[in-house]
Amino acid sequence: MAVVIFDPDKFREIYPAYSDEVKFSDEYLQYYFDLAVEFVGNTDADSFAPYDPENKIFLRERLLYLATCHLLTLDQRPEGQPGRVTSATQGSVSTSFDLLKANTFVGDWWAQTKCGAMFWTMTARYRVGGRFYGGGNFHPWG
């Protein structure tokens, strides 16, 4: 049973916006990785995403890093900023925000950042529900 071990140096290499080791300490990044584990899980028993580095299956690691990036990006935004800036005006200060639209409230939350949108897209196959075909139960003897 393989678990993803967070590597802050690898994370900083993938996401250079978080390469400032003073502002984003290893402990700070680890905290957000641990939060991401709450979303994705990190063992075969509690995660929907496979992870088997010996067979080059890294989906769980990628999803955990994307979720960590998403949470960090949301944390770095000024208070009250609900999404992407779509327009800004300086004279008499005006700013408009927009969310990428998904079919659900949860999807809208993930779509607030590039990392979150990629996470949401990569996990789509795990959100597809089954089908139920209702109907009468036929039995030849009634």
C-alpha cells in the first residue's frame, strides 16, 4: 500500500509561484498538502485515485499536488476575492470577479483557480454516477 510523501522541493519546481522558501516554508506547504489529503485521501483504503510508483501510476500524487496548489492559491488571495478578476477600473475603484462555471457548487469552488480547474477536470471520471432502470418486476407465477 503506497502513500504519497510530500516533497516540498518537487512541489516548488512544479509550481514556481511557491518557490519563495521564506514566504512558503516547508511546514506551510506541508500543512496545505495535509488539507489536500482530506479531499483526496492518501491510502488505497481511503482514496479514489490510484498510486503505484513501481508501475508508474502517479494519479493520486498529481491530484494531491493540484489540490495543494488550489488551496494555497485561494489562501493567497485578498480577503473577499471570490474568483478571477474580469475587469478593473481605477477611477472610483471598481472590480468585477467571475467564476468558471461548472454544473455544481463544488465544481464552481474548484474552478476558482487553474490548479483547481485541472483537478476538477481530472477527477470527472470518478464523479460519473451509475444508471438505474426502474420498472416492474416480472415473475411468471405472479
